[in-house]
Amino acid sequence: MVGIRERFGSLIDSAPKTKHTGNDDGDHERFSHYADKAKIVESAVTGKAIRALCGKKWIPTRDPQNFPVCPTCKEIYSRLKQ
């Protein structure tokens, strides 16, 4: 069985960049997000958008190490670990 840490990874560890694909207030652009590692890899290969735990949908294209972790993703991830 795959554990939570293995299933969901931080984009900081798994994908080098992010790109916005929707129309919202832009706050999501200021954060790194958590997403399913398999989806991150798939997006890197196919260029398809993925969805973060917080609901943001985007194509990884920016270096997430330059941004803090999304507080909503972080909160959801901490609840999943319990």
C-alpha cells in the first residue's frame, strides 16, 4: 500500500516549475503546491494541467523553491497524514 507521503509530494521535490492556467486573483502564483507525484510526472511528460490539493489547476513550469508552500495545500496535507 502506498503511504500518503509517497502518493502526494511537494512540487519543491518533484517538479521544477509552475504555470497558471486559470483566471483567479493570482494568489496561487505566489506558492508552491502539493500534488499527486504520478500526476506531476505525467504533466512533465505530456504538458497536461494537474490539480493541487487546494484545487488549483496548472501546468508545472516555474521553480517552486522560489515560493513558500501554499497554506491550504499544507493544511490539507497535514490532515491526510493523521
